[in-house]
Amino acid sequence: MSLAHTSVIFDLDGTLVDSEPNYYEAGRRVLAGYGVTDFTWEHHSRFIGIGTRETLERLSEEYGLEAPIEDLLTGKNRAYLELARAGTDVFPEMRKFVELLDAAGVPMAVASGSSRAAIEAVLAGTGLDAFLTTLVSAEEVTHGKPSPHVFLEAARRLGTDPAHCVVVEDAPPGASAAHAAGMRCIAVPYVPETATDEAFRTAGLIFPGGQAEFTAQAAYGWMERTAPTA
């Protein structure tokens, strides 16, 4: 079946690229600057799928930080950009998926909770900017995931009906946002323990084993079988 009426919207971090280690390290450095020395990967993993600003708001409250959120945000973004430019890994099957979709002429976008500068740095550093030029950052919408705003804005910029969009996501808040936007969802959980999360039950296709289980051909085949006809 043709994908002529389908567009694909990718989450970035943890979905297209393995940027979470860089986000963790950036957050750890910023918090350490304010005397927080017990911020662990396990702690960070609770915020995967949540936008950077909201994550810092929660952490600031949790640790009783007095610094303005804008200062924390500036510091984390600066540290993250340094790390991202030094190296970010693309998941190999995701790169294949992007190339398959591009070859088929499927419109694509990135909708992320990261800043636009971070999105652009990662895409440029990985070469994905050759395929993905429509970008929506958390800074450009009123509410981040699990609200649907970022995906609806991506659909608007692509000129596609939300019902004809497929979202590719790694985290429960993103799956919830896709469902709220009226879009189909391919779920590739970054944290294996979240595969049974209620939010992923709304996904049309889920790879419970995450990136280790995901294949470009399986995702593409599912899209072909479920594609809208008009």
C-alpha cells in the first residue's frame, strides 16, 4: 500500500539518537555546581521523555535550589551542546528507517522536548539534517509532552492531517502526546521497564525490547499495512 498520504514525526532523544547519556552528564554537571552530588543515572531516567525546562523545575524543587530556572536551563543547555557536538550516536536501524522513508518520499519532521539549538546541533553532527529539516522544539509550543502541542505543530508545518501522521517515540509521555494528537504511534521504549506503561497501550506498534528489537523493515512494513488511503 502506498505511503502517499502519510507523514512521520520523530522524537529525537532516545528515539533517533542515544543522547540520554549526554543529557544526564549535562544535568549532573549543572547540579554539581549547586552542591548536588547524588544525582544518579537512575534518578535521571525518571525524567526521560520530559522536556528540559520541566525536568529542571522538578529537580529544583526536589533539591531546594534557589537559582532561577533560566540560569539552570542556560547552564544545562551549554553543557549539553558541548557534549552533543563532541559525539552523539544514531541508532543504526533508525538511520535506515529515515533513509527508507526519504527514498519513498515520505514527509518527516522532528518534534522534541529539547531546545532548537540542541536539536540542530545533534542533527548536524550526525548527518541526519540531510533528511530532517522540519523541526519543532519545546520552546516553540505552550506545553510540552504529554500535551499534544509539539506534534500538532509539526503536522501543521508539514501540511499533513494529524490522522495521517505516525509518531516514533521512546517514552510514555511522548506516546500519550501522540494519542492526544490523534496520531498513530510506533513505540520503541528507551527504558525497557517502561514497555508495560499504560501510555504505550495506545501505540499501534510497539517493540518491547527497544532499539535491540526495532528494525526499519518491520516499522516500514507496518506503516504500509496501516496507511490511510486518502
